[in-house]
Amino acid sequence: AVASLLSGCVEAASGALRGLTAAEVALVLLVAAHVLACPFTKVEESFNLQAVHDLLFHRTDIAQYDHHAFPGVVPRTFVGALLLAAA
């Protein structure tokens, strides 16, 4: 049962990766390895990830930024996220 489940997962993953460039596949594999190695992100890291998300997806629409709900984390994490998003 486990072997057939794993076989199905591998088949689904290979189908999902079809059509991606080598760099995109490498990025997906890197993210998957990180999730397996460190499944629980620390609180500060999650705030940093959210800040990067806000910068990349909301850009200049500051009203949509998550820091309005959690204002205490902005001074500690926003500058690093800004540098990362700018890279």
C-alpha cells in the first residue's frame, strides 16, 4: 500500500514538473529539501517570509501589507525582506 502511494506521488510530481526549466525544477527541489529538513519555521522567519511576500506581490499597495495586523515585527524583519525582495 505504501509503495503504491509513493509511486502515485512520484508520478504526480513528475507530471507537475513537466514543462519547467532546469532552474525552476532545481528551485522546487531546493524548497522541498528545505521543508523536509526544517519543517517548522521559527516565528521570526515566518514574519520575514510574509514581509517578502508583501513586497513581491503587493508592491506599492501598502494597505494590503500584513504588518498592519502585526505591527510589532516590522522593525526587526522588514529591512532584510526589502533587501531580499530587491535582489
